[in-house]
Amino acid sequence: MSAMQQTLAATLAEIVGPDRVSIDHESLQVFGKDWTKVYEPNPAAIVFPGSIEEVQALVRLANKQQFALVPSGGRTGLSGGAVAANGEVVVAFDRMNQILDFSAVDRQVVCQPGVITEQLQQFAEDKGLFYPVDFASSGSSQIGGNVATNAGGIKVIRYGLTRDWVMGMKVVTGTGELLELNHGLVKNATGYDLRHLFIGSEGTLGFIVELTMALATPPKDPTVLVLAVDDLEATMHVLQAFQNALDICAFEFFSEKALLHVMAEKGLQRPFETVGTFYALIEFENTSEAVMESAMSVFEHCVEQGWALDGTMSQNITQARSLWRLREDISETISRFTPYKNDISVQVSKVPAFLKEVDAIVTSQYPDFEIIWFGHIGDGNVHLNILKPDALAKEEFFRQCGEVSYDIFDAVKTYGGSVSAEHGVGLLKKPYLQYSRSEAEIASMKALKLVFDPNKVMNPGKIFD
């Protein structure tokens, strides 16, 4: 470690205490990155504040001494938003991990940003309520990071994004000022609702230091149905048929190639003997005998129409969880292949034509690469994963994928879609932002950045330069 690092660490320790600053190599490597493997971490120090006042002091020090700050939550991001590659100080929120208050009447919980998503879900369950934003990384992602990226997940079709559950927040801006936004109000028509600027801002405007989150009524007897389909056009017919008959909670899809990897890695069984090109996973609440009869009737109709080849339905919560694993275990299963991930979205009605076009691009451009498709097809969000061959160097693999991304994002722009549906922009998607946002929009975002962070100390270089 350099003398400059030691001096910086001593200054930071004056704010948070000597045991709350790390400059050892292992800590710098762990806390200086997220789940992306494209960028090498190179932070100057890691600091662990324990209060809002300490965060404010850190931001003011950064302005005074002109160093940059990078927020760190569960580090489960997939766009490099939490990567510190240029000597920044990482602000890790692991110590600010308490649930502070709960109102049964308001159905709201006040929590610190370092609360793990699964912790919030369990707290809600213990209170007879439900926090519905859910995804594979719920066991390690932090609620502050979820809000900072407006995380989506597997039940957006029913419950919406993280944004829809944020009732209030406290943020420390790039000048060290504390803003208290919305105060948990359901109705508040007093000018600009600034919390929606900070939701999804990836720490570029300020750091989220407290959140008031809404909770919901728990779903009753969630039941899962998995269907095999031959093509994505059929999947859209299945979606429409079930939506017309039921209030569905989730509608996911994954490919046969994805299923093969999950079965091999996790030791799971094929849900039924019939092999499809794709599979649709549907979850709904089994609230009555009439609902179950309706679900079975729609399923039989889909088979009769040739949209579905075969299917199976859970009979209890254990079976439902097992069927969900076929979809939710995909990301973890393919992570050992160092996948290049595209998190893209279009309007639901455009998904089949869009996927056909993008699949043709990647198949022709990557004849030697394995392509894995899965995603939240019920809300138009699909995940394109390109697996790295063992013999190919990581750097060359990412270079090749990055070049072809321009062709993929040309298609995204043609269909009026998004280059990042739920993982944020960070570093990885920054070169492609103009495919989803106009020059005027980007200019406005840069102007807003300067309002809240005039000295550009908050997560600089993320989203845009």
C-alpha cells in the first residue's frame, strides 16, 4: 500500500473509526467490484459508515479533498455500477443494516440501505405481509442497491418494479446535504417528486441512507404451471390466454439449452418427458376451486390449439418451489462460463419478432458460442447470455461480444426497446445508452447530475461520462 493510501485511510478513520476502514488487498478486491467480470477493481480504500451523519461527513470530505466515492451494497449488479476501477473510495453499507420502524396500519417498513432483500421479505412474512420484489440474488442483494438500480425480478407482471414500493427515502446528495423525500405519503401533490430521480440513479446523484417501503397482502396458495412450447409466438398466445382468464403473478420463459445446464449442474429432473424449444412458467394464486378449474381449462385449450406441447402443475408449495428452480437457478448455473449478459426489453407484443431478429444476429455472429435465452417474457424483458468457450481468453471474448452488441442494440432501437431493462447502465451499458435515450434526454440527465453533485464525486463515470 502506498503512503497516500495510508494517509487517506487515517483521514477516513477519523470519521468512522479505525476498524471501519480497509486498505488490504483482499478487501479492495472483494468490495471494489460487483458480479461483472469485465473490469478489474482498483479502489483506494473501503469505508464502512454506520450512520447518516458519517455518510454526510464522508461526502463532504470527498468534495474537500477531491476524491470519488462508489456505493457498495450486495455487489450483485450485472452492469458494473458498483465497480471502483480508478482509485475511488468505496462506501459499503453493510453496517447500516437495521429495520428501524414498522406500521401495521400503513403497511410500511422503515429500513437502512444495507438490509438484505431476503431479510425484508422475512420481516414482512413475520408480520403477515409480503414484500413482492423478488429475484435470484435476494439472499445477498441489499435494499439500497435494489432501489438505486430500480430492480425488477420475477413478479413484475403482477407487482411492478422496486420503484412501485418506495414510499419515502432519505438521501445524502453529492454536496453532503440530507434530503427527506415523501415521508411515506400515499398522496403528495407538492411539486417534483424527487425520490423518483434517485430511484435508478445508481448512486450518481447521491447515496440512499434510509428507505420507507410498502408491503402487500401475501399471495394465497401460489401455484406454478410449466409448459413446453415450440416457438415464442406460441408463448405469446399462451400468455394472452392465461391473462384473459386469471390474475397471474409471474410469466417467465427459458430455453431447452438453459434447462439442460440447470439439470446437469443442480441435479434437477426434467418437469415432464416432452422436450420443447422453450418453456413458459406461470404462477397464479389458487384462491378457489373455480380458479383451478379455469387454469386447467386454459391449459387444455393451449394444448388443443397447438400452442403448448405438454405441461405440469404444482400440487403443493414444495413442488412449486422445485419448478421455480428450473428458472431461478439458471443465472448461478451458467456463471461458471463467464457469460456476456444482455438485459434487454421491448413491448410485450413485440417480443417474438424481436427475439427472432436478435437470435439471427447472434447465431450468425457467434457460430461457435453457446447462446442461452431466458427472462421475464410477461413484461417484455429477456436475458441473452453468451457463454465463453474455455479456450478463449476473457478479454478477447468480451471484445467480440461488445462489437456485436452494436448490432443487437440497433435492433433494440428499431423496436423502441431498452438496452438495460432491470440491471442498470453502470459501465457495461454506458457505450450503448444512446440506443435507448435521445441526445436531449442524456443532456438533461447530465444537467441534473450537476445540480445534486456539482463536483462529480458520486460514482463518476457510471451511466455517462
